[in-house]
Amino acid sequence: MEGTSAAANSSSLPPPSRRLSQISHCKKKTRDEMFSEIMESSRSDRAHLNEWKETVAKYRKEASEREDRRDQREDMRDQREDRRDQREERRDARDKRWRQEDQRRQDATLGLLREQTDMLRRLVELQEWLQENRLPLQPLYPPPRFVGWLVGKGQRMQRRFDNRWHLVKG
């Protein structure tokens, strides 16, 4: 408000050159009186100018402070966005590492399954070969005594403590 009233007061006053011409028209006044009036007018003009400069400086300072606060808010917002972007990049990198690790595990598991499948196939082939080429079954109990080729002369079959049959001399 002070700045606007100062501006209104300074605009209602005549400029110093007009004031000087008005003063010089008055022939009744002495030189000293004219000089003091000029100085008084100059002082009041200077006071109004200083008041206006202070008001303008005050408004500029407030505008600068507002701009500084706005810049600080923008800087904080930019920093938050940067941190968010960094978090997203770290999360994306972590997800990529996890996907790669999952892929490696899956590949390793598939490799093991292939190896096991090959091993089972070979075992089945071996079992088939063994069944085709196996020896005839042997009896678990001793054969009757008339089978002479198992028990020789002077030998006989005897059951031992472990319930197995063994050849003994005798």
C-alpha cells in the first residue's frame, strides 16, 4: 500500500523542472527562499523515490524467495523421481537376474532329466539282454541223492546252523 501511495504522491507532484520554473516566476521571493524550496522539493522527491525503491526491492525479494521455494520444491520432486527411477532400475535388474537364474535352473533340471532318461533306457536294455541270456535257475534245496553228478563219493549234504545245505566229507 505504501508503494502505491508513494507512486500516487510522486505522480501528483510536478517534476523538478516545472517546479523550478514556478519558483522563478515568483519575483517576490529571494534567492535563498528559492534555493530552500528547490532543496525541499528535491528532498521530498528523493524520499518518495527511496520509498518506491524500498517497496520495489521488498516485492522483488519476496518474489525471489517464492521462486527459491518453488525451485527447492522442484528439486525435491526431481530427487524423488530420480530415487524412484533408481529403485525401478534396481528392481528390473533383480527381476532379470532372477529370470536368468530360473532359466539356468530349468536348463540344469532338464539336463538331469535327460541323463536320467538315458540311464533308465540303458538299464532297461541291459535287463532285456540279461533276460535273454540268463542262466537256468538252480534249485535252492539239495537235490535228491540219485543225482550223482552233484554229490561225489564220500560226500554228503548237511544242513548247517544257518539253515543252508553244504557238502561235507563223510
